[in-house]
Amino acid sequence: MSGLEILGAIASSIALVQAVQGTLKAIDFLRQNSDMKGECNKLRKEILMIDCFIMQAREQTDPMIPAQRLIGSPEHPLVSLTTQELEEISEELNEIVEKYSRSRKVHDPKRYTDKVRWLSDASKIEELRERAQATKSNLHMAITFRVSSMVDRGNVRQEV
């Protein structure tokens, strides 16, 4: 055996080991991210929480509340914008949940296609979760501004 044949055999062995390691990493990655049902349940809880935030925001800024009728001010624009943003995020999350929540049989070939699609949508799901978290914080701040301006207006009217 010549020196080049030995180097070729070593290089082939290294390439084979790397291929096996890559395959094992891919399998491990698929196992970690394949729990679509559990993730869909988490997304449903997130959607429910978003809906509760929207409902609370509407209750807080409802012009039919007696205190707000006395002040006579329209809904705060920040509250409207953040509520609208949360509704859009909720709709997108609902679409994802509807897309992946259908349970398939173990040997259904579409099940594997769904898993691949789920992995490709994982970054979108994470981005939507981050947007939802930021928007919920913005909504909290908008409602705080709204209440603060209502209190300020109430104090001004009391002084007059």
C-alpha cells in the first residue's frame, strides 16, 4: 500500500464518521422539534392569552364605561394600534395551529411532510411569539397612558 492509498483510506474514514455524526445530529434535531401536538397546545394557550389581552383592552377603553362618558374622550390611538396588532398576530397563530393540529396516523406519509413544514415554520412561530410578547407590553403601556390621560383630564375638570 502506498502513502496515497493510506491517506485516501484515512480521508474516507473521516468523511464516513462526519456523515454519521451529521445524520445523528439531524435525527436528534428532528426528535427535539417533532412534538407538534405539544407545541400546538402551547400556541393555543398563547392565542387564548392574546384574546384575553384584547378583551381587557376593549373593556378598559370602552366609551360606554361611565367614567369615560364623563370625560368624553375617544379611544386612545396607541390602544387601538396595539390591539389591532395583537389581533393580526392571533390570526396568524390560529392559521398555524389549524394547519398542524390535525392528527395523522403513524404511517401516514403526510405526517412527515407536516414535520418538515413545521420545522420550516419554526422561525416564523418564534418570531410571532416574540412579536406577541412585545405587543402585549406595548398594550400594557398604552392602557397605562390612557388611564393616566383620563386621570389628568378628570383632575383638570375638577379644578374648573
